Amino acid sequence: AQSVTQLGSHVSVSEGALVLLRCNYSSSVPPYLFWYVQYPNQGLQLLLKYTSAATLVKGINGFEAEFKKSETSFHLTKPSAHMSDAAEYFCAVSDQYSSASKIIFGSGTRLSIRP
Amino acid sequence: DAGVTQSPTHLIKTRGQHVTLRCSPISGHKSVSWYQQVLGQGPQFIFQYYEKEERGRGNFPDRFSARQFPNYSSELNVNALLLGDSALYLCASSLGTGSHQPQHFGDGTRLSIL
């Protein structure tokens, strides 16, 4: 069975500050890991994904995440927050060996940016 | 190029009714997946269809069904609606099946049950 746990349902940072959104995963098989962003009244947009190549993954809009197997973590970071980063962020996991495209999502972290 | 399109955008139904939600994938994509997102939670996988065949099913009751058409568009049907079915229903398309395939999401259909 696979699952993800996002630590903190709401994170607030100042504009220009470091963004750190935490995600821990559980998987009995090698996982693929994802971060998605959801803006109000919209669907989900893929920020980045880990597919067992490089452990440091760079995504869109200046975000990156590091896969740490020993800590079963896949935290999302951005060096300098921008007002446009305010949104809901979802960490997700899927089974590398599955023939289906089933993705298991965390419960989300709402990111607020203070001026 | 058009993204994943879903219709309708909003829908209001009453308990016991049935509903059909529609999804058109990105041109060239042969796989469609459906997710339910209850307010304040992450999306939950309902179904995946690839080449008109069901490839995956989540933990949802038989009231939920889906199908995929020859043009790869898809319908999600929900019978005997319950208050708990109120949610944002998201459709995602991908070129093929397999968890390595990037999924592209539509903006969803917001279903409200009264």
C-alpha cells in the first residue's frame, strides 16, 4: 500500500522568503513521486516529478524537491516566494511497477504569501 | 492546443438522482482517469480507462461507473446520489497508461447534492 503525509495543512511565508512544504511517503515498492499545484477553481498542474533518476528534481516556477529514501521524504522548496505562488500544493505517489496511472494524493498544504 | 475539457463546470442535483459528467482528453491522449476531490482533501482515484478498457479502479461503490468512447472521450456516471457525493470531479488524460505517464488535469466539474 502507498500513502503520503503532508506536514502542515497551512503554511504562511513572507514574499521573498524560503518556501518549504513537507511530504513523507510510504511505499512497499519503488515509488514515483509528484508535486502538483492547484489554484482556486482550477484543476491540478504538475510542478515536478521524481522517477528514480536524479534525486534532486527541478520543476516549473523555480520549485525543486529532493528525494531522500532514508527519510522517506520528498520536500518541496523554492528559494524566494512570490505572491503568485499562493495556492494549494499536493504531494502524490504512484507505484513504479503498476500498469495503471493511479496516483495517491496527500491532503494538501495551502501556501499563503504575506506582502 | 486545447487542454483537458470537462462539462458541465457546475451541477446541482438532489439525493437519489443520477448524474453524467463528461471529459474530452488532450488530442492524442488515449488514457483518461477520474478523481473525486472532496472539499479540503486531496483527489481520490476513481477509475482509469485506456483504449476503452478499464485499467484501474479505486475504492468506490458500484454506484460509480465510467466508460470511454472510440474518440477517447469519457463519461463518469453516478447513480443514487448521496450528500457525500458532493465534490469536485477531476478528469486527467495521458498519452498512455503506466504511472510514469504525466497526467494532465482539467478544471473539473463541481457537483453539489442537495
